[in-house]
Amino acid sequence: MRGRKISIGPEGSGTRALSLELLKRQGIDSQNVEFLGYSSQVASEKLLSGEIDAAIILIAWESPIVRKLLSDERVELVSFPHPDAYIALYPFLNKVVVPAGVGDLANDRPPSDVTLFAPKASLVVRNDLHSALQFLLLNAAVQIHSGPGIFRRAGQFPAAEAIDAPLSSEAIQFHKSGRPFLQNYLPFWAASLVARLLVVLIPILGLLYPLLRFLPAIYGWMMRRKISRLYGELRFLEDELAARTEAQDRQAMAARLDHLEQQANRLRIPATYASMLYMLRHHIDLVRQRLLAQGHAAPSV
């Protein structure tokens, strides 16, 4: 190829950067070859017209340019030499084989298998991109690139390969177990909303769980306390009854007993604790009977 005219893509293009790197390994540079910066379309036209000697084109197999060049007898598809060495030196390359006759079976174009390179494309995101969007992008990549093709098996791509940047934790999880569970059953917006709510609710539930375990005991203590408070007042009345015998004291104590009974009747407690309330009323009645019995037993003046 020394002294030839070779199109390697426009300045700043990925085609040009890759071509220069690969040709450099073979000792080919601008000192011994005339490099031209044509686009893929222009390069194919000039190649067919004989204005240039060779062209390196980075383009999809499905492109009409590829089909046209493969089927034209004026153009020959050339294998790269030492493909395994290139793969070892450049891990971002895949070795692919163009089968004989795939361009035009009737005319046997190309006449033999040809070994080429396919650079790997990486889906790169910033490390602060939201995890839900990362899963959405990965799912779209699967839908677009997981089908079979001339150079790939079904499901071969996208692949979990870290070339220039490390795999994110979301990518590792996606390739290991697929999409998040919620996205399999809910629309994306709903799955994202539920996931956010779970992030907030799980710590809260972790704090509430110990409290919920003791809630029945706390509730029972509050119900018993309502009744125990009235029992305490009843106990004071009973102690006073044992110490006082005056008629006016007994009248005041009777009024206090009535008020205590009214308080007991106004209590609203669950049926589980109704037996304690009935016992309180019974004990109030016992103290009232004792008070009445003490009044009848008192001597008249």
C-alpha cells in the first residue's frame, strides 16, 4: 500500500482515529501513504471510479454502501493481517468474518471468507445518573441490539464488558438478574414511584416495628389506668369511711360515690376490658352499702 491513496475518514471522525492506529501497527503512515479524508459515501464513489486505491470504512453491515461495494467486481474486500494480534493489543475490537458469497451468491462475492474488525460500542453514562434511567437505557439497548445478525448471535449484545469505563452497579445487576422486579409488572413511572416510596418507607417501618410490638401492651396499660385511677379514688373513700362517722361526712361521701359512679358510667373502653369496669361498679356499690349500713347503725340524738 506504500504510495497509494487511501481514504480513512474525515478529520475528527472515529473512522480516521481507528484507521491511523491500526495502520500504524503495520508501519503505514503519512510518510509513505497519501491519506484522504472522504466520508463513507464519497469514498465508495471514488473507489468505484478508480480515483483512490483503498478505503477504510466504519459502517453498519446493513448499509447500502456496503452491499454495493461487496457486489461490485471492481472492488475487492481485503482481510486484515494478524487479526488475533490486533485483538490482543486492542480489547475494544471484535474479530468478525464476512462469509464467502454473502454479498452476491450468484457471482460469489466475496470469493472467500474475509476477516475484518468491528469496534465495540460502549453505553457510557455519568456516575450521578439516576439508577431508574440507567435501567431504562439498558432495557432499550436490549430491545435494539439483542437480535441476531450476520456478525452476532441472538442475545450476544449488549454484553457486560468494561472496556474504558467500569460497569455501574446497576449494569452489573441488570446483566445478572435483568430489569428491576417492579418494572416487570408496572409502567416505568409507577415502578420508579413505588421504588422511591420503598426507600423512604423501609427505614420508617424499621423504626416503627419495635413500637408496634409493644403497642398492644401500651394500649392495655392505658385502658387499665383509666379504671385504676377510679379504683384509687374509691380506696380513699373507703379509708375515710372507716375513720368518719358524722352524718354530714357520710352525705358528702355518698355524693362523691355518686360522682365516681357517673365517671365509671362515662368510660368508653373495649369489650375486652368490660369485666374490669363491671367489677369497679360492683365495688362502688359495696362501698355504698357499707356507707348506708354505717348510717343505719349510728345512734339517734
